[in-house]
Amino acid sequence: MTPDPHGWTALVLAGQRPGVDPVAAHFGLDAKALVPVAGELMLGRVLMALADTPQVARIIVLAQNTLRLRAHPDLAWAVEEPRITFQVSGPTISGSVLAAVNDPAIGLPVLVTTADNVMLTPATLAEFIAGAGASDVSVAMVERARLEAAVGPNRRTWLAFKGGAYTGANLFALTGPAARNALAFWERVEQDRKSVLRLASHFGPVLMAKLLLRRMTVHQALAAAGAKLGASAAPVLLSDGRMGVDVDKVEDHALAERLLAERG
């Protein structure tokens, strides 16, 4: 398919957090993005899904060591693909994305995803883009029942709201200028991303109480959280339950290999 020249810019986060990554260490590698899953590098799978999505006009890989990625023979096709570039990232994820959207050569709108988002497909990307709407920030999420129906019981960071529990799908759309407010806030609280309580505490006692008591739906909660940040925010609930699976742990890698084998 021919990409839309006026389409989205996709940012792929392919760097390393501080410390030893357990998945990379398990496979004796120094870069998690280069861990193979079902015979393909994780980063390669994500890049191929984006490259096969007509709505995506260009792809920027953000990592601390881009030379290491570019040198891998299995990514030679990506290095040669004119729509894909590699750019050195900053010390934090949120700061790197904020720097990208503040760069006049990149700007908004952008899609943001991660190198370990190996279940990503062009169909899911098209679904997400269609659902992103007019919000400054759109967040892809998967409902727990849908994920467990697709992959079985699974340990995730579940966010419980009125009407259901959800997990993130490592896929975001930043469209309006106010998305910068959300990124600046995320840079301040990024270390609390895995703790629902600590994360909620940053939004004040009233909103925190409503969240803890499950008085808000997921749509209401994101709208309220966005209002606190000076940005509009909304979820996009994905139909593919497998999109709730990324490769944060070694057991996630085994699950992803099984799911990819089943998908063929």
C-alpha cells in the first residue's frame, strides 16, 4: 500500500531504562529492542507493522544507542527504508517525546509506541487512528475481559474503573498543542507509572478518591485527568485483546511467541 504523504509521524521508543533489562539480560543482549521473538527482532516487527500502515508517513526510532540498532543485519531493510530514521533520545521517555514534538522538523500529530509492542498490526493501527478523534491525547487500552478471552489469565498493571478494568497497549496519539502539557507532567511522575496509587495521588485527593472508589468510567477518568493537566484526553478501546501483551518480562516473551505462532 502507498503511504499517505500527509499522514502520521510514528515515534518508536527503542531505548533502555536505567539498570539491567531482565528480558535483554535473559537473552544475553544489551538492547531489549534486539531480542528476537518468533524469529524476528522485536523492533523489526514493530517497524514492519508501521511501515505497512498507509496512514503512517514516516517513522522515527528513538534510542540512546542508534548505531547499535542500525548495525544489526536484520534491520538493514529499515536503515534503507526512506520513511524510517533513527534519532538519539534523551534520558527519559517522556522527555524524549516532548523534545520530538517540540522539534519543528517533527511537531504534531504523532503516534507513539514501543519496540516491545510486538502484537501491533496495521489493522490495530488503523483502528486506533480512526478512534483517536479530536482529543489532545488518545490512549490505546484493552479491557481485561477482552484480553483474558484472547490470551488467558495474565498479570498486568490493571487500572480499575466503573464498568471494568483496563491495561495500556503502549500506543498513544498526540494531536493538539496541549499534549505538551501532558508530556511535561508525565516527565515529572514517570517513576510512578507502575503504581496505580502513587500515580493517582498526583491528580489531587478528590479525583484520587473517585478513582479508588471506582466512581468513574475509563472515559470519565481520562477526561478528568486530562483536565487537571490542561489537555483533553480520551481512551481508544482496542478490539484485539492481544494488544494488552507487551514484553516486559521473560514470561511475556514466551506468551508473545505463543500468540504470534497462533496468529501465523
